[in-house]
Amino acid sequence: MARPAEGTPTQAIDRLGDKRPQHELREQVDIIYLPHNPSVAKRASRLRYVEPGLILLFFLGSLTALGINLHRLYRHRTAHPTT
């Protein structure tokens, strides 16, 4: 339950969820929520974005490698045109 500044308890569901929560049932945890919409909340944790960050880095690395290889192919074709 989130308790906004007005003091009214509000229940919120984490949009990402936790596969392995690091807290016990009924244990108090820190959350981050939008003051104007406290039903949009998430647990305050730095580790929740590690996996998506690694996937993004892998994707960007693959995209970079593709761009480099396409550039090399383009340079090779312009240096040695086929007739």
C-alpha cells in the first residue's frame, strides 16, 4: 500500500513485477510512485533494470556490428566495381 502525501492508503501493482522478490510478505519496502497517480508504482531498486539493460546493450552491439559490416561491404563494392 502506498501512502501519498494526503495520507490515504493506496494499493498499487508493480508494472514489471518481481520474479524473486527480495522481501518477505507484509515487510515494508520503499516504492516510487507518481504523486498525481499513486496507483502507478514500482519498488525502489537499482537491480530491476539490469537484465533489460544487458539486452539493450546486446541489441545495440549487434546493430553496430551490422552497420560496420554493411559499410565495409559498400566500400569494397565501390573500390572494385563489377562490370
